[in-house]
Amino acid sequence: MTTVGFIGLGIMGSPMASNLLRAGFDVIGYDLVESSLERLTGEGGQVAESVARATSDADVVITMLPNFPQVEAVAFGEGGVLDSAKPGLLYIDMSSIRPQTSRRIAEEGAERGVRVLDAPVSGGERGAIDGVLSIMVGGAPEDFAAAAAVFEPLGRTIVHVGPAGAGQTVKAANQLVVGGTYALVAEAIVLLEASGLDAGLGLDVLAGGLAGSRILELKRRTMVERRFEPGFRIDLHHKDMGIVLDAAREAEVALPVGGLVAQLIASARAQGHGQLDHSALLKVAENLSGRGD
Amino acid sequence: MTTVGFIGLGIMGSPMASNLLRAGFDVIGYDLVESSLERLTGEGGQVAESVARATSDADVVITMLPNFPQVEAVAFGEGGVLDSAKPGLLYIDMSSIRPQTSRRIAEEGAERGVRVLDAPVSGGERGAIDGVLSIMVGGAPEDFAAAAAVFEPLGRTIVHVGPAGAGQTVKAANQLVVGGTYALVAEAIVLLEASGLDAGLGLDVLAGGLAGSRILELKRRTMVERRFEPGFRIDLHHKDMGIVLDAAREAEVALPVGGLVAQLIASARAQGHGQLDHSALLKVAENLSGRGD
Amino acid sequence: MTTVGFIGLGIMGSPMASNLLRAGFDVIGYDLVESSLERLTGEGGQVAESVARATSDADVVITMLPNFPQVEAVAFGEGGVLDSAKPGLLYIDMSSIRPQTSRRIAEEGAERGVRVLDAPVSGGERGAIDGVLSIMVGGAPEDFAAAAAVFEPLGRTIVHVGPAGAGQTVKAANQLVVGGTYALVAEAIVLLEASGLDAGLGLDVLAGGLAGSRILELKRRTMVERRFEPGFRIDLHHKDMGIVLDAAREAEVALPVGGLVAQLIASARAQGHGQLDHSALLKVAENLSGRGD
Amino acid sequence: MTTVGFIGLGIMGSPMASNLLRAGFDVIGYDLVESSLERLTGEGGQVAESVARATSDADVVITMLPNFPQVEAVAFGEGGVLDSAKPGLLYIDMSSIRPQTSRRIAEEGAERGVRVLDAPVSGGERGAIDGVLSIMVGGAPEDFAAAAAVFEPLGRTIVHVGPAGAGQTVKAANQLVVGGTYALVAEAIVLLEASGLDAGLGLDVLAGGLAGSRILELKRRTMVERRFEPGFRIDLHHKDMGIVLDAAREAEVALPVGGLVAQLIASARAQGHGQLDHSALLKVAENLSGRGD
């Protein structure tokens, strides 16, 4: 039976570890937060006192951490994953971070005989609980193949998109389009309402035509009603737009709309909406037009 | 039997008139271009030598013209629609123009006993031919009801979205979201390709998640393959972004993303791509990143 | 002695007419506001009851009006300037309007033997009172030469910048740079203050280097102190950004920064700051960052 | 006599070290490039074989390095400045880097009894040679006072702008305004030229009014003539816009215009103009409008 070391048992990591347990994996978890560990043991998992302990006996290690500094500390630090890996370990970083860190992990892993995949996800807490995440995977094809059984209980759309870092780049492209679409729908709502129209009715028409999108389908009602409970928080999307711009800088491309949308999301956060759903970008748009509260 | 005066038999107007003929309406058409008139007579329609002649015996007049100056000339000019209407005429302007012109036609129509609807469409030449346009209608509810039989052979989604001008405002909101979505998808493609990835594969993932949209569904393949035959031309979307910004100015709202996207579409036109499909916004995005031809 | 018909005796026009009187011109004024006319008579001017009366005996007609619809009405209307002009009239429109209207006046003027200049100004009410405006003049060189004596008491920098419409285009370029510079200084202030620094001290350094500008020189103190009494109002700059974007559309160019700045100025107006000085763009910038009131 | 360790003898550092020698300081320099060291010895300086050697006997250490990773390596590395400092060392980092690194150096310096200033400059190679740089200094007032004699031969405008990191923040604000002003002047040139006007003449008018700026004063002629020899290179301004956005993120502010300008500068670099003067932002603007080569 495969032993999975799981490092980072937060909102996303915790239900993912549960799904792995349920699928029959041995899971040995590590997190700084005590209560996350308790939940894991309650479901039949084991608890490690350190990254090294979670790694040393594992066949597969998964990290699910907030951002690249945490990943770098856990991957490269003394007693970190690369330091503690047994030969042939498959290390899957499922955090959303900048591609360059993913590539560096892959390079250093290769030097130590550790196989590395970057595999960020989309689908949010709901998708993690239901095991229906979209997983975008970068790395060697044979390592992707080797990880199939591990991904299976976690996601529904599982795509190998390219070499090391590619998963992160596709995730960045995803967040660029998602953030920008929220901004556009927000501006459409403001235009409709300020023109005296029923925005819900107007968006119904948009949703049925070329302007249609998953966001219009799932969120137009809650946006018009100003219900912004998360979902995926502005704070996280703000972090992700930083990754988008980092990735653009590294790829030497210019993203004018992305650059602007990043600032609008920064505005949502600066205005105090960091804990709301990313659809709360509407609050920035209406504020700019002297509307809303 | 209802007689429909149809003014403006271009790429959109011509197949719309054909669909009305096929549905059993008497159609009397007017256009400045001789060949458009010939087609109409070939299908059993009548030809008028002037706007006045197309209007004077009609129960319903439809105009389908390039922009507001043409609509104003036809609606308000000497021998124009309002001037030549018989009492109770139902005048439906299906052009995409700025809302303020639509409101002015409605006001002047009311003074002369003419019922007026603004009813811009989306769905393009294909939708016009197949009679499956989306029609966004502004005006009085009873006039919308009276127009039902006329709209029926033209469209599939036919929605009364509010009072005079409301159809145009919803159309503007639609074009804002469509133009912006193209810009976002274009930036995503540039980021993916410049990062060395297979953009088609990356967009497949995006299309399946929260970033998904009708545009990703219908256009991601042609965009990645750089096939930009229209479809809906950049030149027309450029005109429409002018309407979006006019409508925003009139509604006293600020649309930062819309304002930027309008300039990117203006760039596509300035770079000589006015006759290409609006998905050719990709050419601007890749040019900004020193890519493409 | 030269007789000047002066149409539009508002905040700018009134002191300009006074300066012409003081320089020895016969001035016959027209305005819809009674009190403006009283001031003119008090200073030795004459009052006309109509545009036609202000024009018919004049050697030179100056219009100083809010925007192009007023100019078009006064220039082209029945009993308007072109209609009432004596042969050889020199018609100088000093309003800030879109270039295309200026060109149309010049064309129609040429057909009727009226010499036409577009001559928008910068320098504000203060510059109008002190007779030190900058005047940007479009039209034929010989007409510019003929107007020299009229411009002399009104301005200090008086430049013939090209053919009909050129004055308006240069004015538009000016307002683009001015509006954008305010936006940049505003963002610099927000960044400095949010970083815990003394923005006044920081801007002192900027003002002394390559970032230096007339705006930093004249306005950095009042901006940091949030004193926004006009000066030149947001409402007017909003109008002018409309001209900038119209001119860009006509010249078939893309102005991404201009397009965004136009929306930020629209935001200042939408947020209720239309009557404040254009430096109040700072209020939009700090609001976006969750700062200020 | 004061001994200054000078680490980083590039385009800026080399003439700065020369000016310190000329002012009577003992300078012991370190650089990875051999030829830079030869120049130093030719002018009476000493050469160190390592950062540690350049630091261990110095009363003052200055670093002038490309970006924060180099500064972090030199400051924090084994045998780095903090590691090798004698008690009471005054460490002045004159590189342009993100404020957070400056603050971290100051904190770690304080723990080791090293006094730290961040002191980025503006004025370019010319200013470095002539000893007339603007120097923006962050740190403790007493350390600023202690550094006066060292700054004196290097700069003309030397301002203490706040605590640790403040120098970097002011420099970031400076580059934001400079980059944005170039973008605005570029758009003005494109608008004027595409309208058929003499851009040089138009900019002369702008330079004399509220739109006036140091950039218009110094660069309008070369921009209109498309002469883009540096000066300050696009590549460096691109780096600096990264610092601006990092600083904004850290200060939790939104900079919409800054965010867009950063992408336009990224575009200049992506289009292959990284080695040209930053005024070459004009090439992006004209390219967007289908103009230029």
C-alpha cells in the first residue's frame, strides 16, 4: 500500500487528505495547526511531528501550502522534503505558486533522485471536499502516469499540461481569465443598474449568448443580490494575480488587462473585502461609480 | 396580413427580411445598394424607392443600419420614418446604436402617435440566417407584445429588458463583456505560449472550469490556430465599444476595464485588422509581447 | 475700429471680453444669462439680443461655449453665425470641442466666405482674467495672422499649430497629459502615505528630478493637504477626456493610458467630485486603496 | 581617514567610487568584473578579493547592485557584509531594490550593531559621473547625519525621507511618475502625428503650460526624432516597475495607472527595446496604433 505524506492540512489540504484516506492510502500528515492534525487522526490517518517524519517513510509527498515562501521552506529547508526523501520519492506540490519555484524544485529534485510534479488545482473548498477538483499537472509524463492513482480520488479533470512549472502557468492563466471575467461582469452590472435597468434580467440575456460564461451561470444571481460569502476569497485571488504577473514577467510578455485587473483586485482587498468571495470585485466597480455603500 | 417596411438590407438585414418573407409577412424593402434589393424581389418582396415609400403603407417598419447617424437620418429626416408613418405604426429599430438616440426616437415617436421599440440583436450573420438571434428589446410592454409575431421568425431568445433605450444598454453590456473576454483569452494564450506550453491544451483545462465561457467553447481552437475570418468584425466591435463608453458617460459610471479594452480593440483596427473577426484581438496581445507576425 | 461679436460670456468668456474692451475693441456680446450681459455693458460693451445681432455687424466673432452641441447650434443654426455673417467675417471658436466639429465649421465657413479659426485655450479663469492664456490655433496661416491683434490682449503663448481642427487636437493632447499626470501624482501620494512616509517630503524630491512637472510644482502642496477648490473642475476635464477619446477614434489611434485615465476622471465625477479641482483625482486614487473619507 | 568598502563597480558604481577617491576617501572595491577593478586601482583605490575583505576594515560599506537578490546575497550571505562588519559599520545600500529587503537589512543590521541606510539614487550615469545624483535616504536620522560626508561628493539633492526602506519607496514613486509621464507623452505624440500635425510644435505648446514636465523639457525633441540611445534603459525601468508593484502590494494599495504602465514597459522590453532609453516607450504607443516601423 502506498504511503502519502501530506504537508499542509488547511481548508483545501484537510479534505484532500480525507479523500486519500477514504481511497485506501496510508496518510501521514503534518501541519502547524493542532486541530487539523486531530481531524486527520480521527479519520484514520497518522500524524508526523515534522516535515522530515512525514517524508522519510513516504512513497508520495503532497504539499498544499499558502504560497511560494512556505513551499520553498518545506521543500528546500534542512529536514525538508528533498532533504528527507527516500530514493524515488514522488513529490507533488499542489499549492498555487509561481512557476519558477516549481521549476527549481524539479531541478533540485532531479539532482537527488526525487520525481517532482507541480499540480495546482481549481474548484475551491467544495471541489476539494467532493473530490472533483480540476488538477493541472506539470512534470515528466512518466511521473504524471505514476501519480494517477493519487490524483484519482482528488479530482475529476486531471490534465498533464507540460513540463515542470506548466501546471502553475496554466493555473495562472486560469486565474487571469477568472479575475478578469468578474471585473467585466461587475462593470456590466454597474452599467445596467446605473441606466435604471434590472441587472438580473440583463445578465440573463448575456448569459444566453456569446457573453455567456461559467461565472455568469453560477454567480450572476448572487452578485446582483450582493451576496459575497466565499467561495474563493479576494485575498487568495490577490495572491494569485501576483503569480500571474510574476509568470508574465518571467515569460517576458505584457498583459495590459491582467495588469489592470490585478490592481482592481488589490483595491478590493485594500477596501477591506479580502475575506469576501472574489465576486466582490463588484464592490470596487460600484464604488468607482459612486454607487453601493 | 402585416406589411413590414424593412430599411437596411445589409449582411444582417437581408437574411432577416428573407425570414420575414418566409414567415408570411409582406416585406417592402429599401436600401442604397441595388443588389440587396434584387435579392429581396427574387424572394417575393417588394422594393421601395425611398424611405417614405417603404414606410407609408407599412404596419411595421424595421431599420437595421450601421450606426446612429444613419438611424437619425432615416428616423428624423424629411421623408423619414416618423415623417411618413401612418398612425399607429410600430417602428422597431434593430440597429446597435447608443441608447440616447433610441430614447429620442421613442420620444418623438410618441408625439406623432408612432410606437417605437429598440431591439438590437446578437448572434451575427449566422444567427440572422438561421433566425436564432438574441433580441434585446426596450420600449413599452404593450408594444413589445404587439411585436411578438415579427420577432418570432428572427430570433430565439427574445427578451423585453426595460423601457426605451434598454435594449441598447443591454447590448452595450453584452459587447463590453464579449470584447473583454476576448482580451482575457488572448492574454492567456500569449502567456501560455510564451511559457513554452501548448495553448490549446491549456485552454481545454480553462474551458472546463470557472474560467469557462461561450467564447472559450466556440473560439479557442480558431484563436490558437490564428484563423480570424469573420464572424463579427473588429470594425463593428470598435463601433460598439464607442457605444459602451457613450452609454457609460450618459449613465455617469466609470468602466476602467471597459475603457482599456476599447483602446485594445481600437488598436486592432489601427493595426489593420478591422475586417477580421473580433477574436483577432489576439493579434494585438501577441504584438504587445513581441510575438506573432 | 474692429467690432468683435462675443458669444458666450461665462467664467472664461466674460473676462476675455473685458480684456478686448480694455484693448480698444468694440465688443457686442450675447449670452443667455442676463447678469453676464449687465457686466459687459458696465464695462462699455454692447449687448445683442440674438446670435444674429451679435454677428451681423461684426468683423470678428468669437464663441466661447461649453461643448460642441452649443457650438454647432450657434454656428450652423438658423440665424447662427454662418447664416448671419457679413462677407469676410473672421470667426474664431475658442471653445474646447472635438476637432471634427472645428473642421466642419471651417468647411462650411469656406463655402460662405467666412474665415474660420479654432482657438481653444488653457490657463483657466485666472489666465483669462490676466490675459495670459495659452492659445492653440488651427486654421489658415493668413487668418491666424489676421487674428493676431484680437489674440494679443487675451493670451501670452499664442501658437499656430496647423490647419482647421489642429488647435483642438493640441488642446486634447494637453488635457490627456494633464489628466494623466494628476493620476500619476495621486498614485504616488497614495503609495507614499500608505508606506508611512511624509508624502510632501517625498514629492519634494520627485519635483526636483526627472519626475518633475508643472503640476508637481503648483499642486503638490494642495494635493497633500487635500485642498481641491477649483481651478479647473473635474466636470470640465471629464468633458475634455471625451474629446480626447473622440479625437483618438477619428485619428484611428489607440490610447490605453488615456482610456484608463478617462475612466478615473469619470469616477471622480460619479463619486460626486465634479465641482472640485481636477487634482481631486487624488480622491479616486485613495478611495481605491481604502483610504481617505 | 574614512575607509569605504565599495561593492558593485558597474556603470553607476564605478564613477561613484571615483568621486569618493577624488574627495579623499580610502576606497577598497569589489566587483566580479576584472576590468572594473583595474580602473579603480588606476585611480588610487584598493581592490579586495571578496566581499568580506572589502568589508572587514571598512568604516563605511556601499553596495550598488542590480537588484534585490544580489543585495541579499552580499548583505546576508556567509562572508557577506553583515557577517564581516566591524562593530559600528555604516552600511549604505544605494541599489534600487524593493523596500522590504531594505527593511530586512536594517533589522538584521541592528541586531549586529551595524547601522544601515537605504539610499537609492536618480540621475543616471551622467549624474553619477558629475556627482550630482539625487539621493533618497531611508534610515535613522543620526545615521543619515553620519553619512553626510560620504554622500556629499556623490549627489546634489540629498534628502532624508524617512525610516528604513523609505528611500526605496520614494524611488519607486519617482519611477512610477517617470514611467507614466513617458507613456502619456508617447500617446500625445501618436495622437498629434496621426492627426496630421507637427508633433514637435504641439509639444512645444504643451511644455509651456500645465502639461509641462522635466521629461517634455529634456526629451520631447529626441522622442519626436526617434532617437532612443540611453540614458536609462527600458530593462532597468522594467525592473523598477516590478519594485513599484511590489511596494504597492506591500503597502496594500492599488495603482491602476501604475499597473498598466508596468505592462506597457514590459511590452517595450518584449518587443526588443530593452537596451533603448525609457523614452522608447513611444515605440509601443505607435505600434499599438499601427504606426512606426
